[in-house]
Amino acid sequence: MKFSASVPALVLIQVHADKTADFESAWSGMRSGLAKSTNADVKTFGESLAKLFKVDQPPVAAGDAKIVIYVLQIDAPSTTISYNPYKIIWEVLWKPAETESLLTRAEADAIFDKMKAAFQSINPPWKLIKVG
């Protein structure tokens, strides 16, 4: 989920209906961790995760599960950092060298566990092309 151009995009995220609180908590944890960075690219990337919306409808049936749909609106996507939440956790937020990490290993594990339990799927990003 790395963009090749900085054009507006929408990403659909399907979350198990009984795990929405965990997902929202994990998302907030990722954003808080990214905000700690002194790297301008990482800070800008974190800010691009701010427009997350939950679709205002009852949970949708998806096979045997019920899901809630979230839409991430990214106005100017990063072309250097992946939007895959697992890569954000393990490649940006937590790094083995403590001086490089934005989160402790325990904090990263907690966010990862919540995300892993919550995700039903992440649809490929939709790049937007202005019409008219």
C-alpha cells in the first residue's frame, strides 16, 4: 500500500463489528506514535492518517461475520512510507534500536494485536482523478 504519486486517494478498511473500539484505539495509538517523530516526513505521514471516517450504517454481513466499513481519505499520500498498518507498526513506529523507536516493543505489540484482531480486510486504495 505504497503510493507512486501524491494524488488524493480513498482506502476502505473493513473491521469486525465487535472490534471497532479496538481498531479505533489502535489507530489512535499509531497516530500518537507518529506524532512523536522528529522526522518531517514521518510527521506529515502521520497527519495524512487524520481523515478516517466510519460509514454511518449498521454492520454489513460478510460471510459469517458482520463488518463495519471505515474510509481513509488521504489528500496528499506519502510516496515513501507504506500505508499498510502492519508496516507502519514494524517499520516506522518500532525499530530494534531504541534510539530510533517511537514506541516501545510492548506498545507496538499491543497496537498490532488490536489491528490483527479487528481487520477483516483492507481494500486496495482508490486513486482519485478529478473530473470536470
